[in-house]
Amino acid sequence: MFKLRFALMAALCACTVPFVLAQDEKPKQEPAKPQASVASKTAKFGSVKASDSPVTKALKASDLAGAKKLVGKEGAFEGTVVKVFSPKTNGLVILNFDKNYKNALTAVLRVKNYADFPDMQALKGKRVLISGKFEDYKGSTEIQLTKPDQVKLIAE
């Protein structure tokens, strides 16, 4: 009787251990497609004159202290896009407004909104107005981009 119970317990364990181990394995996530490959062909960035009120009232991208005061509130900042960065996973696109990204605000586009925006690479070297809710991300202030009208090209 003991041998039978032992054999049943051993068989049960042999069946469940691989199942438990399989649950612990995390599936490898495939990198997302680059934003440019899924960018909208019809969406356009708006434009605004440099002398218009939304631009003159906006924070400078380098005004980190001013932006910290606006976390949780709607607002805008303006600056020239120095780099359009996307990590290897292509899970987001970050607009940097200084060679050292820590010295300026950033605007972030997440993969779920890629197809709603024109190709973000077109913004490199352009002066833009970014609007939206200021958010804190690990001590840095940023604006999350969810709609193309949050980005406006500034015309001199």
C-alpha cells in the first residue's frame, strides 16, 4: 500500500513541476515596430507663430524648476528638438530638448499612440510647442503625447 501511495505521489509531482516551472518563465516580448514604420500618413503637426500667446506664455524647455511646479497641471513648453530617441525595444519615442536630456524637459510618445502621429523623426532640429499635462517620471518632468495637436511647429 505504501509503495502504491508513493508511486502516485511521485507521478503527481512529476506532472505538476514542469507546469509550475513553465508558469514562472516570462514570455520574451518582441520589440515594437519603429514609430516611423507605423506613423500616420495623413496626420499633420499644427503650427503657431512665435509671437502668438501660447508660445510667449510657454515655459522654456530648460526651465526644469518651473515645470516641477506644474506637475499634475496642464501647460506648455517650447524648445528646439535636439534628438528624437527610441530605445531598442521601440516601446516609446522621446523628444529631447538638450544634448544632455537631464537638462531639459522631455515629451514622450508611447507605442499605443504611434499610429496617430506623423513620423516623429521629422521634428529633429525644429522649434516646437508641446502642450499637455506635466507629469513626474522618476524625478524628471515630462509631457505624455497622446494626440498630434499637442505638438505644434513654431513659425518665426
